[in-house]
Amino acid sequence: MNDDFPSIPEQARNLSKTALDIAKSLAETRRLLAPDDLVDLRNSICESCDRYEYDSSRCKECGCFMVNKVRFNGAKCPLGYW
């Protein structure tokens, strides 16, 4: 395992939190996916962050695969950047 990423249990907690955030947002907004312009903005923010791992497109802070996470309307950056 790569030590740059959170432990597997921590990644599981982070994924569970993201799923809950997405579900809450879906219940409130009735919108699952973010608009393309927001996805593009989130991607550019992630790619400029020092916690972004280019080879795997993962965030070193939460361990998420950002190519997927940025697409969900209710998902949030663990560092509060978006």
C-alpha cells in the first residue's frame, strides 16, 4: 500500500461520508450529477493541489478517485477547496 494515502479503514470512512453527502444533496436538490462546467472546475482545482496524485487520479487526503468524485453534485473536497 502507498503510504501517501489514508489507511484502508480511513478511506472507507471517507467514502461513507461522501456517499452520505451525495444522498443528502440528492434529497434536497433532486440532482445527482454536477453540471459539466462544475466538474471541469473541480478537476482543475484538484489537479493544481499538492494532495492530488496524477498517476492514479486520487486525492492523497481522502483516498478517493477524483475522476468519479468530482462528478457528483453533493461531493465535497476534504480540504474545502470546492
